Amino acid sequence: MTAEQAAEAAKGLTFEKVWAALMESRQLIEETQKQIKEAQLETQKQMRESQRKTDKIIADLSKNIGGLGNSLGRFTEAMFSTELRKKFNELGYTFTRQAPRMKFIEYEKVLAEADFFLENGAYAMIVEIKTELSISDIDDHLERIEKIRQYLDKRSDSRKLVGAVAGGIVSENVLKYAQKKGFFVIMQTGDSVAIADMPKGFKPKEW
């Protein structure tokens, strides 16, 4: 805009008109800012609500998955429990008692827990059962038996301990690893369970 055009445009303008225009512009800016702020608050509210719903879905899903895992674990334990004593008695152990979820407690603290505890006057067997057996499960079972051995020693219980692991799914390398550590391995076979064939020269470890 040239100086002449500006002078022409300014004709007829008064202070009051300019001031009114400024106030109108200011009001428009404030209303726009208010609308932007309200939109931001609504967006944040919707995001919080969406996050809350998402968190609830995740929590419910985790709970359901955990429940399913527990149910599957219980089913696996039940599948093996009816055959354990029979299978090991066939090997000559003659266990007279089988207890599920045996806890070993000292000073009100659980030192160890066995899925199944089989016993007679000379031997006790600690059995760990998993839906899918892993090498880490076997290592954990070794530590578990060591703790139970110490527990029994403190109570002058000199019976020999032997160990076994069982799984609905047992890979070949896990089977070999467990037997190398001196464990019996019980596996699912069709509608029943069986003690896995032991390699030549296998001797169960005794604690």
C-alpha cells in the first residue's frame, strides 16, 4: 500500500472507531484462545478415558491369561498324580504315601514346596510338574531338593532323597539334561503317563 492509499484509507477514521476495532479483535483472540483451551482439555479428558479403558482391558486380559495358566497347570498336575506312585512302585520304590503340594516351613517361612512328595521308610521323592518342562525348571528343582535335604537333616530325617520331573511337553534336549542331572523324567504318553526310557548306565541321584 502506498502512502497515498494509506492516507485515503485513513479518511473518516476516528480514535473511537480504531479503539472499537482493537477491542473487537482482542475479544475475538480471547474467544479463540478459550476455544483452543477447551478443545485441549476435552482431548486430554478423552485420552485419559481411553487410557483407563485400555488399562482395564490389559488388566482383565492378564488376569484371564493368568487364570488359564493356573487351570492348565492344575490339569497337568492332576493328569500325572494318579499314576506317579504306581509307576515308581513298579521300579521297586514301594512308596506308601503320596502328598500333593507339600510345603516345608521353618519359622513360619516356606523354604520349599514340592508338587508331589512320595515317601516310605527309606526314601522320599520330590516331584516337580510343569505343563512344558524347561532346563531352568530342572535347575530350580535341584535347588529345591537341596533346601529340602537341609530341612530334613535338621530334623534328623536321614531318608535318602531322589528327584523326578514331569511335563506335558518335554523336548529331547530337556529330557537328556534332566537325566544327566540324575532325575527320573515322567512324560505324557497318549491317555496315560510313563517314566521315560533311561539311558544305559543311568543312576538316579540321591541326596
